[in-house]
Amino acid sequence: MRRPLPHPVSALVLALALGSGSLVAAPAPQLDRATLAVHRAQQPQRIIQAQAHFASLRAQFGLGEGDAFVARHAFTNPEGEAIVRLEQTHDGHRVWGGQAVAHVLPEGGIRTITTSVRTSVALQGEPQLSGDRALRIALAHLAPKGPMKDAPQVERVVFPAQFLGGLASKLDGTGRPVLDRSMSVTAKLDAPYVWAYEVRTRLHNREDGTKELTYLIDGNTGKILRIQDMVQHLEPAQGSGTGFYRGAVTLNTTLANDGTYLLMDTTRGTRTNQFVSGYQADPSATGWSPDIPALQVWFHQNDSDGNYTWMDGLFQTPVGVTTWGDGLPFTAWGQEGGINGQTVGVDAMSAMTTTWDFYKNIFGRDGMDGQGTAVAANVLNNFASPSWDSRDNASWSTWGQYIDLGAGSYPANPKGFQSMADLDVIAHEMTHGVTNPSQSHYWVNSAGYEEAGLNEAVSDFFAQMVKAYSTRTPGEDSVIPDTDGADWQIGKNVGHGTPLRWLDKPSLDERSVDGWFDGIKYMDGHFSAGPLNRAFYFLANGASSTPGSASYSPYLPGGMTGIGNDAAARIIYKAITEFLVGDGTGTITFQRVREACEQAAWYKGYYSEGTPAVRNAFAAANIGDAHNQTTPRTQVRFADFRHDDYIESTHFSDYSTRQVFPKGETVVPRITVLNNSNTAVTWSLGGPSMFNGADQNISKGGVINADGSWTTPNVMAWHSITATSQADPKQFAEGRVFLIGMDTDMDGEVDALDMAGVSVSWYLWGALNPAHSVFEAPLVDDDDVAFFVDAMKSTWPVK
Amino acid sequence: MRKLSLLLSSLLLGWTLACGGGSNTPSSTPLIPAKGLVYTDPTGTGWRLVKDASSTGTRIVLNLVGPSGLKTRGAGFNLQAPTTVRFGKFVTDDRVTTGLPILDTGVYSLLNHDPRDLGHEPIPNDPLEPRLLAGGVKKGNLLTVGIFQKDRYQSAKESGQALCRIALEFDPAVGLNAGDKLGLVITKSGYLAEDIGELTVHPTLEKTEKGRLVPMPIAVGTLSAN
Ligand SMILES: [Zn+2]
């Protein structure tokens, strides 16, 4: 029961293609409005049908009377199918990461996606800890210095051990990955399911900055099992109005009771926004209230030096004034609500309405969450601390359905950005709301998961589509045009000419990669997005057959023809909303994305022998084979992580952490070469995830031999090694490990006697010797004990 | 301690030569393929590796026993064996210690939950709590094992008993002959003394000095194939 995959998506694709041969020739037709309305009207019955269907399948998943599937969200797609997302429960408690999707077909059948169903759920007894105790454990870890933004939420859940967290990394100031101990999990579990509490916390104050962390706390031992950062950032940490970017635009605003106008659009959104719920209503003057559902733009109130006051305001013009903004870069610190600040508000509101309308008119989607919840933006964030810089960043809050937009540090910082309130940045963030609509329905966005790359790529792609849509011929609102509006770049304007990312050739940013490889999950999602961004680009635009061209791929040297923006967007949208429904576990791989897109393409009439575009687009990004390719591609992979002598992934852990090795010792990784009789590899130090700014060599530590045995460098840090196929040098794998200091007695030899140092310093107020901590940290605690023992086990296993 | 290991190494060399010489010389007894191992305990009352009753003809289990009356807080050693014999692992009923080449005999206190919670409601015991019990087999068939108490507040334990266990296994594939000697050499060893300084949480120079391992010789018996 470690990785229950009773019905993988690939099997589903196959079933459709083979089992419904006649349908391949005639994909489901687009329905007229009246027919679609009939199907929508039947959605409530179809939800009940879906629940009943999964109840009838329980035995097949090893589930019993105590297990249920509860519908949480549903919509009717353009083919008239009800797409129902159900959450799995056990004895009335949510099974964390457990869900099912049913497609209730108009003709009566039900197609199911069961990759996220957790099988044979069984637990003993009741949790020994109270929810309150779990909350206090989470808060002790969070250690807030200021007040909570709102009360934390605690929910008792069933936690599957396969989703136990592991080591976490973050990028330091130079872009180098370093261990993030505060987000790392070292606990172990020895049962497939345990009682746990999910504790959702939110901080937004002067002392702590803005944080949204969700904890999973073991209901019996109080151990932290997983920590999830729920904020989606644009850029990994480093860091008739007139808009600056948008120029003259018309805006929907709201006339307030006192004759002023508010930058608030009540024509979009039918449910209130959570972010503004914390602000007090203003019944006596404007009449503004958090209970009014509306798109709205707020600003961070800074002082005249640009320091955030931790107060926010809604943009407002004086009585009778209906023009907003001066079109100039923002400089009026302390006067954020004035005409200069309004310029940023105009950019934001215009971009938000464009994105909102794009999803409504193209896909019939009601708001980001599909349920009409209004979106808010909070612009001119100028908060910067040594550990976090909000100025050149943008983020999406899943909880609050709001966008936080940096003020930009340019031109004071020549390498910084201008105001972050540009269309592609905002469309990117709002797309995170489409793919992450709720606290139980989201894609993981942290390094360690391929899914993080999916999360970012989908946002980057739809940002292009929104830009193309914004340049459509007036009145042609239901088609995404193939215009130059999509420049296939992210952030060219905020970067005053230099984009953050390129979709056509992601490696132009010198961080991202153009093709998939085993180990890509170690990268930050913004950079691991590269291959998917490229595949999406190829699908819409095609790939060149001319080496040297930006759209040439060595993985598809013959090139391909694209199917256009509109078709590509519809395929990808269908794939992400119907087949790749997020369950928060991070288990979606790029291969699964390909399978989902193939399946969606079939519906849209693009899946036949004559139109192999989806297969080729993904193949061109090294995600699977090309259409009609007869010999499968060579693949290089680090050995199965359940063996003793592997370099392991952080996640999907088999209850233990095994990617820890001693520094300065010789370890032997193992590699597998698939689909090629020549299994020889060339070993090298470092790997694509170990980018380190100008100094590429810091992470290339130690000595690696022809047989792959690796004498690790004497540096406590993340390090990578790469194995490249000699038969096909385009194929390689990166293995990443964290090296710790274990020679506590400093006799030049790591052995079990070194555990004595850990023993005598354990929980002193400062180690007796810095070498006693495997992390070279002042305090020696159970993390040191666990890491020491794990590293011994993985380095010198007993055969 | 270093002198001791050198001495033992020379002894081993002597044995090996004698053994090798013996096999090359025509002998009245023909070579008989070995079917197992036999271990004879060392003499003496100091630190020693003594055969445990759970041993079988093909798996020799050895107890680390210390001098009676000596109180310690843990011990570790490195043991070099010829590549013609395998170090065995122990299967236990918990995931933390199973598969290790060392077995906890229950003398030392290995568990102690996070002291940050002292003074508050205690957290129930975690069956998977990290323990300072580990080992491995390094290149060249060098066993390294250790067992240490996690908290200085726990009392030191009487050492004149089985403190931990290791195992040596017969490998039928290597072609040992009955009577072949298998030299075992302790290359490093040490124990953590009872006195590790005052019981406060502040690091001091005194604690640094007293927190070091005390080297000790470990007497090893003779292992041979039979
Ligand atoms: Zn993003």
C-alpha cells in the first residue's frame, strides 16, 4: 500500500483509445447552448450519481463502511459531462490527499480517475493528542512574533505515510540551493496511515511578514509530518484611467455613498473575497463592506521612506473625480492612494478584468475558483527584510484569493523590476487560482516535486494566452487569436526589457532547462517549468527543424507544426481541470501531464493519426517518445529509492530519509539505463539544479570516478552528481544529496564511534564542539541523531 | 590502543602466513570444505567479545562485555575481518533498529523524547524516536558499530554484562576449508565514561574534556572455519 496506483492515468488513456474505437474517429461534439443548459441542470443528480458510483467501488480499493467519497466541487464541461471532484473520508475525517474524480457522461456512463484514491485505509484507536495540543505544537514551530492574521484552523485528518515530508531546500542570495531546516521534516512513520491534524496558519504583520503555512501534526506523537507553503510566488526568493503599462483604459469603478469612487468592480464576482474580510466596513462614509463581492485593488500604505506601515487602503478618488492615475512610474512614497499610486491600481484592475474575462469568455469559468469568488489585489508592496524581499515579487494566496504585487525596486536597484502590476504577472498569479482553487485542491509548489514545475508552467502559458486575448479583434471574445500579443516571455515589461522567463527556449534565462531529466524535481518550480513551457509553446506554435533556431529541439530534430493558441489552450485547460486535479500531494509527473493532454486532445478532435501534435510537442521537451517513434528513448535514472544504496528523492518517502551522506567519504550511487543495450554512463559533478550564479564550481564538489564512486567534498551542503548516457548524451540524470558533518571526534575517519559526540552534546545550550552537530549548528538535537544514523545506514549498508 | 591494534595486526599476519604455508605444504590431512564457523571466547575480565548463546553453526553472535564495576554511557568499536567472512545484520520488530549490524541488549537508555516539552504536557512516546544505535560495514570489510545514551541526565550503566551484540556469518561461496583461521582485529574502540561533567545544560571546558571517548582494548577470541 505504499504507492497505491490502481488505475493510473496511462491505463485510462489506453482504455479510451482502444475501448471506444468509434469515438476516436468522432470526438464528442461541442454542444449548443441550449443542450449544454440541459446538462448543467442535471448536474446535481450527476453529483449524487458520482457519489453513489464511488461508494459502490469501495471494496475494489480495500475500503469499507467507514469510508466515503464526498463531492466537493463540480462543473459541466463543454461536452456536457459533469466533472465531479470528491474527497475521500474515513470515519467522517478527510483522508489527506485522498480524492477521486468522476466524469458523468451525458449518455449515462461514468469515467473515473482514481490515481488519488488511498486504498485500504485502516487506523488503530483514536488520536492521543487533542487538536488544541496539535495547534500549540504547530505554533511553537511557527514561532510567530506578531499577531495571527486570523485564527488558525485545525482539522483532524487521516494522513497517508507515503506523503511524509523530507528535506527542504531554499535558494540563498546567489540562487544556490541550501537546506531549509525550518521547512524540513525528519519524522518517520511505520504504519501506512496515521491520525493527524492539519493546522492552517496565516501571518501578516510587521514582525513576521506574510506567511501561510499548513502543518500536518501526528495525532499520537505530536511530530511534524509535513509542512506546506501555501503561497505561490512569481519569482523564487531573492525576491478611463491611465496605467503605466496599460496606458489609457476604461475601468469599472464604484460610486461610493459619499460621492467618491472606489477602484472596485462589482460586475465581476458573486462571492465575497476572503482577503478583504479582515478589513472593517465603512458604513457611515463610503458604504464599503467586505460583504460586497467585487474585484478590487488595494494598496500597501508605506511611509514617506517607503517602509510598509502594515496598513492597507482601497484606491479611492475624491468626490466627483472619475479619472485615475497619471501614467508615471511610482515615486510618491507615503501617498500610495494618490494619483501617482493609482497608476499602479489602474494597471492591476485592467489586468484583473482582462484575465477574469478571458477565463469567462473562453472557458465559461466563473472566477478563478470557478465559483464566482471575487479576487482582490494589494499593490505597491515595498516590504524588504534580509530574508525576504517583496518588492520584486508577486504572489497568489490560495486562502485569500488575492494577488500581492511588489512595488519594484527599479531604478534604485538597476537589476530590480519595475512595478509588478503588469498583465502577464497578474494573469500568471490569477491562473494559480484556477489550478489551486481551495485548501484541499491544489498543486504543490515547492522544490522536490515535478508538480511544482507544472504549477508554474500552466501559469506561464495562460499568461501568454491572456496577453494574446487582450489583443483580439473587438467583439471576437470567444477565440484566442494567434497574435503577437503572446510574446512567449514572462516579465519583459517589469524587467524593463529583459524577461524573467522565455517559454520558447527556457534555458535563455541560464537557470531553466529545455528538456526533462530524472532529477528535475530538485529544481525550483519556476525553472523546472522549462520543459512543460516549451512543450506548450511547441503545441501552439510548432518547433523548427533548423538547429540554432530558438524553437529547435534536439529531441525532435524534424520539428513540428503547431495547432494554434486557441486549440492548445483548450487542450491544456481541459487537461488541468478534468484530468490533473490537484490533491496537494505533489505526485503529478510531467509524464502524467502528457497523458492528460493526449486524452484532452482526443476530446477536442486533435487525437488521431493525422494530428500527433501533442505527442510531438511533449517529445520535443523530452517527455516521452515522439509520435510513431519505434524505438523508445534511452532513459537514465538513479536506482529505485527503496534499495539500500541509492540516492533518494526527498519525497514519497518510504518512511525514511536516505538522501543524507557524510561529507568527505566515498559513497557508491547506482544508476539504471533503460531502453538501451549500452548502459555505460559518464559521471560528472554537479547538476542542473545546483545553479550557483557566477560561480558554477562551488557545488561541484569532491572527486567522482569512472565507476561512479564519489568521494564527497568536505562541505556540509547540498551536492549533485550527474550520470549521462554514453549511447545518447542528450539523456542524463541528476542525483542530489545533502552532505553532513559526522566526524565529531575529528580523527579523520567517520565511524560509529563518532556518535559519542552527538550523545554528549545532545541538548546542551551549545554543543561542546561545533563538530558535534551534523549541521554545524549550535544545538545538537534529535535531528542530529536521526541524520547521523540515516547517513550511516545509507553509506555503509549491511548486505 | 594503537599499539594494541598494531600488535594484533602482526599476529594476524603471522597466522595468515602460517595458514597459507600450511596449505601449500603436503599434509597428512586432506582439505575439507568448511560448513560453518567456530568461535572460542577470549580469556580475561576486561572488555571482550564473548559468544552469545543464540549463536548457530553458521552465524556467530558476539556480545560486547565490559569489566564488572565499570559504569559507562555507551561504547563503540571498529572490527576488521577478512573478506572471507560476512558481518551479519539483526532483524528486530521495529523499523528503527532492524537491519543494523548491531543489536541493542537493553542496558543503555537509548530513548528520551524532546526535552523542549518538559514542564508541559508530555508528548506520548514516539516508537520511531531516533536512537544513537548504528553501524555499517565499510570498505575492506571493516565493521563499525556504536551504542550511546542520548541524554547526559540518564545514569551510567554497569558494564559487566552484554552491552550490545554483533554477528559473523559463514559464507559458503568463498570456499573456506575446515580449520582456516579468520583473524579478527579491533582497530579502534572507546567507551563513554560515567563522569561526563556536571549535570547542567551549559557547555563547559570540563564537559568538553570529559565528553571524549575513553580508549580501551577489547579482547577478541579466535574465529575459524570448520
Ligand atoms: Zn507562479
